[in-house]
Amino acid sequence: MSAVLSSLTRRNRLTIVAVAALALYALFFASSYDQRILTLAGIYVIMVLGYQFIFGHAGALSLAQGAFFGVGAYVTGILASQYGTGFLLTFPLSIAGASMLALIVAVPVLRLASHYFALATLALSQLLLLIAVNWVSVTGGANGLPGVPPITIGDWQATRGTSLLLFVWGIAVAAMLVARWQLNPLRVAVFTVMRDAPLAVPAFGIDPGLLRLRAFVLSAAFGGAAGALFVHTNRVVSPETLGFGIMITCLTMTVVGGRFGILGAVIGALLLTHLPEWFRGLDEYYLVAVGVLLLAMVVFAPDGLASFFKQRRIPASPPGHAATGIEENATSVKTGVRVLEISNLSKRYGGIQALDRVDLSINAGEIVGLIGPNGAGKTTLANIITGIARADSGSIGSAGFDLTTATPTAIARRGIARTFQTPQLPDGLTVHEAVATAAANIGNTANKASSISARATTAIATCGLTRIADARCGTLPHGLRRRVEIARALAGAPHILVLDEPAAGLAPPEQAEIAEILRTLAASGLAVLVIDHNIEFLRPLATRLACLDAGRLIADGPLDEVLADDTVQNAYFGLVQQ
């Protein structure tokens, strides 16, 4: 036993002691009123655990958690009080009802961003509140529906007191296990990418729509479960369960306790349910005292009180994998075979013709440099190739796959990788974690941990980043971030790599390192399209050069011939021929 205790971290030992002390207090020393407060805290733990999915991990300010809580409450309240339906049926129906509501509203609501999403979810809550108040024949109107029976399973009843307390916290523990199951390390990393680098989410092979939908529905399911337990505790369902106060309580608990993790939900729920009781003796000033204390918590613990108990993270070194090159995937092709065909591509933004009937092809093993003055359409072309933008006309094909209408995620999973003008990396992940996340979502592996880690380790080694594999991306200088982004792109074993100004902001030695990596990749059969202004970077690197001007492809051929072309010199260098 002593060996087991010694193997536990300090945080785990403190957690065990705290849980044991809370259990002893609740069972043997708490009054019936204190047990009721603890029961409500357990209900709020479930609600906050659900809210962490959408607000914490997905990073979206949803104001609909109170609505899902209220839907669960009304489903249970109506069925139990009016029809005598038992808990074993009302509880799953409350979860299902809230989840179905989330699915229905997800289609229009999840397309919105930032404050528009928050306003839309707030409108949902207010709409349900109006329905509850005015649909008197079903909901009981403003007075609600009394007579909700206690939780009954067979001959056993969870009446007020110890039995209800233990039952609710048993459900809360089950909710914790479900949350932990849903938030495995890979999914947490995917959520981190979505929060820290939203522009690059498709480049990681992640479908952001499905990810937000999962978080939204899970938050609703937990909210519905909490609402069902709430009405069995209060024995009445009323419009208060749909009121904005419930939502504010949930949001405050999440912010104060912590947006991520089980410990944050428990701390936030326990603290916020007990604070009003502790300060009740201040009479009319207790709300002021509670407000000041909460404000101090937010100022001095912006990541929540759970952050003070966070264990110092020691990243695991990636498993040994003796590899120096990129593994070949199912879409790899032999050098010299055409892998990208762009035909008659056009794109207009209002009165600006960004691309005008562009034709371009790239072969495996070729490094094509794309130059042109600012506004020539180079980044627009990269965005259309990788699905971020849609062409007005024309076509793009790769290895028999039509890229013209494919989603960015589908394009990334078909072996077309890219980097961005400004490196898009998740600052909260280590280099190995970021690259492994791309490998897990793009690569043709069985998604076994060893295969994912091996592919990530290979890409990291190819870019000369092995020594910093455990460093967080947010701590890296610009030059290393460029190489990490290339490693992320290589993790899915692509057959085409599109780089948008990879030499920008780099010193000459760093440019030479990038160029050497690209030459190695091209020698292995990878097709590379390099968009850059730096001719000195492209001259020793590119096997072919293309030039865009005002959306038109004005030259395409050997580098020296293109640079000597009068049209290119006039457009790119500003040299007007006499």
C-alpha cells in the first residue's frame, strides 16, 4: 500500500485527501440542508462538464447550456408529474431531448462565429423560456408543474438527504468517466488545434464542423441530464430552469473552476454553490462580497482555480524510430509523373480579377517556384488548390481526384499539404504533439499510437527538429516554426506540398536549411510548389519557374529563361523596356 501511495503524484495525493474529507463531511457531519447544497453541487458538476466541451475545448461562447438544462428539466417534470413515468425512462429521454434540440439548431447556429454564435444561442434560450411561460396547458405556465416524484428505481427511492446525495454524485462520477473517455489525448490535441490555429484546422486533416457538432451535442446531453436530476431534487419544474440565471451560474462556475478538466468542474460547482451560503450573514451586502471575491478569482486565476493544482507537464519523448525520410503512402507516385493539373482557372473578388484562366501543371519530384508582384494571385491560387477558396471556373485535378469542389479537409487527406504565409501552429502543443495530430488525422495508418508516433517522428527528423520535439510550439522562434509547419505538412505523407512564402522573415542560413529540406523531399518524389518573392532563395532551388501578373500566368519554364523574359522583368522587377 505504501508503494502505491509513494508512486502517486503530489496532485493525486492531495485530490484523494480532499475527496475523502469531503465524503466524510457529507456523510457524517453535514446537516440535511448542507447535504441539499452538496446535491445541487453534484448536479452543477454534470452541467459544467458538458459546458466545458463547447466553451472550453471547442472555444465557442455558447449561451444555450441553460436551455438544454431546462429542456431536460421539463421533459422529466412533465412526464413524471403528469404521466407517472419512472426515472429509468425519463432520465434517458431528458438526455435525448436536449441532444435532439442541439442537433436541430446546430445546422444554422454552428455556421456562425464569435459573438453571432453567442447571440444565436442566447436567442434559443429566450425562445424556450417564452414557450414555457405561455404554453400553460403543457408546462403549467409561470407557476410551473409541482408534484414531481423522487427518483424511484424499482422499490428503491432516492429521497432527500443521504440517498439522493449519493445517487446524484454517483451520476456525476459516471459523467466524469464519460467526459474523460470523450477527451482522450488525441481529441484534446485536435481541440487545441481548433482553438489555437483555426485557419490551419483543415491542413491538419480535421473537420471543424464535425468537431464543433460533437462538442455542442455532448454539452446538450450533459445539460439535459443535469436538468432531469434538478427537478427530482426540487420536486417542481418551472420557467426558472430556463432562466438566464442558470446560464450565468454555469458560465461563472466554468470560468472560476477552469474551462478544462474534471477538477475545474468540481471546484467551480462546489465553490459557487457554497459561496452565497458562506456570505449570507452579511445580509444585503453578501452579493457584493460574492461579486468582489469572484472578480478577484478571475483576475488572479484567469485559467481557473484548477490551474493552481495543475501538475507540471513533462512531455514524453517520442518513441525511437530510426527513420530519416518520409514514409511512402498509398498516393505516392514515381518521379516525373504529373500529380497536379490546373486548367483554365479563374477567380474574381468583386471588381478584382484575382486569377484569369490560369493553366499550370506539376510533376512528381519537381520543385516549381511561383513568383509575381503583390496582388498577382499567388496566395489565391494556393488557397484554391487546397480548398480554402473556390474557383469561379476551371478545374484542378490530382491523382484522379477532382479538387475543384472538394472540402479543405478532404483535399488534405488526399495528399495535398500546405503551409501558410504566417506559420499556423497550436501554441499549446509540443512539436511532437502537433505533428502527431496531423499524422493521426491525415496519414494512411491504422491510427495505432505507435504508427502515429512513428510517422510524426519521421517528419520531425526529416526537418531536423528532433532535439526540440518536446518544446511547445508557442515558445519557438519564427525560423523553427517554419520548419515545424513543414513537418506537420509531411506527417500525412503527401504527394504535393504547397508552401506560401516559406523564406519570408528568415535569415540566409535558415533559408538554406529550408531549401535543403525541400530538395531532399523532391528527390524522394514529392511535388513541391513554392510561392515566394525571394529570387535568391528560388534560384538554386526551383527546377521550374512560373510567374503570375494580375491573375494571369505570363511565363512558365526554366528559371533562367523566365527571369530573362521581358514581360516578367516588366511585371515583376518593374523594368520598362525601351
